[in-house]
Amino acid sequence: MANGSTVLVVGASRGLGLALAEEWLGRGWRVIGTVRTPSSALDDLARRFPSTLEIEIVDISDAPSVEALRGRIEGRALDVLFVNAGICLANEETPSTVEERDFIDMMVTNALSPMRIVECFDDLVTAGGAIAVMTSELGSIENNEGFWELYSSSKAALNMLMKCYAARHAGDRRTMLLVAPGWIRTDMGTQAATHSIEESIPHVVDTVTASVGSAGLRFIDRFGKTLPW
Ligand SMILES: NC(=O)c1ccc[n+]([C@@H]2O[C@H](COP(=O)([O-])OP(=O)(O)OC[C@H]3O[C@@H](n4cnc5c(N)ncnc54)[C@H](OP(=O)(O)O)[C@@H]3O)[C@@H](O)[C@H]2O)c1
């Protein structure tokens, strides 16, 4: 995709989303990056890229906030919609020990809300564009080894909802991606993670960009390798 293409990165305040915004800006793209509350890191990026980074506000789990953003960017053409926002709570708990509220919040933030963003913004994505959602290797049922099981369940639910969305949009020529970034050192990934942000995000951006033009849904890792559902 050419310089001057536009990506909407939902959840760009820190971690992988902030790095996605920076990577695409460095490649000459226009980026609309969203935050829930002001992010000094994204503000710093806006000072480096004053003409190509726009900062918007949205809480993906708050319907009026989502509708307000949709209204503000009405008429824009998105080459890539990338829904990155997510949370991880109670990662060591099990169904018998988790606070029900934590499980509900993860299911809403990680599965329902990203898909509501996709449904709400998909008509802004160009005919040759891509709709991408950040999932996780842990969302693979086949590869499951019981790690962070409640979070994993929320990402498996996200994968299922994206599959249902793709089925409802059979014949859509656009690229649909569930992207697993690897286990990465961020607030969520923790310092115990195996890889740095720099070892993930440039590959994610390469993979999304290279996938454009291939219609249909794929569940892939950062290198573009297909993962088992
Ligand atoms: N790090 C990993 O190892 C790893 C591995 C696999 C998948 N992932 C996925 O990658 C994505 C980013 O993870 P990360 O490691 O960068 O996590 P992170 O550092 O905790 O950042 C999470 C991002 O999501 C945003 N967010 C959370 N809830 C939101 C909401 N309701 N509305 C809008 N934005 C919201 C946060 O915004 P605030 O700053 O406002 O909280 C922040 O920008 C997530 O979907 C995560 O599940 C991460």
C-alpha cells in the first residue's frame, strides 16, 4: 500500500497500539490513533508527526463514545482498520476462582467491543482495504495449553465472532485478519514475555500490508503464518 494510505488504530495510547501507530507513521501513512484518556506518549508522537497523526478519543466498550467517534470521522476512507484495544484481568484465575465481573469485563472488552467497532466502522474501509483485529496465540483452541485461561477464552470468543462476521460478509473482497502478535513485553504481556515490541510490531505491519488484496478471513501470527483455530 502506498504512502499516504490511512489506518485507524483503535487503542493507541501505549504498548502494541502505540507502536503500531509509530510504525505506520514512519512508513508515511496517515494515522488516526485513539485513546480513552490523553496519552503523553501518543502526544509526543503527534509532535513528531504533526501533519499525519490525528488523535481521537474512544472507549470501545461505551456505545455513545463509539458512535461519537463514528460521527467525527464520517466520510473518511480507511485503508486499514486495526482494532488493537484489549485487557487482561485475573490471568492466574480459573472459572471457580475468578471474580465474575473480571470475566465479564474481559469478554466485553476483548470479544464483543472489538466486533462492535468492526461493525460500526467497516463501511469506511476501502474496497481494497483490510479489517484487522488484534487477537492472541492464546485464542487458538487447538493449541491451548491452559495458560491465562480466562483471557484465552475471551480471545477465542473474539475469533469466533470474527469468523461469524466473515461468514455474514461472504463475497466481501476485503482482507480480514485476526493477528496474533506473539508474547510481547508490554504492561499486559509483562516483563516475563519472550519478545520486545520491536520484534513484533514491524512484522505485524509488514504482514497486514502484504495481506491486503487477499479476500477472506485469516487467523495469523505476526509473520503471516496461519494459526490453527
Ligand atoms: N502483549 C502481549 O503479549 C499480547 C499478546 C497477544 C495479544 N495481545 C493483544 O494486543 C493488544 C494490545 O496489548 P498490549 O500488550 O499493548 O496491552 P496494554 O499495554 O495493556 O495496552 C492495552 C491497550 O488497549 C487499550 N484499551 C483497553 N481497554 C480499552 C477500551 N475499553 N477502550 C479503548 N481502549 C482500550 C488501552 O488503553 P488505556 O491506556 O486507556 O488503558 C491500551 O491502549 C490487546 O488486544 C492484547 O490482548 C497482547
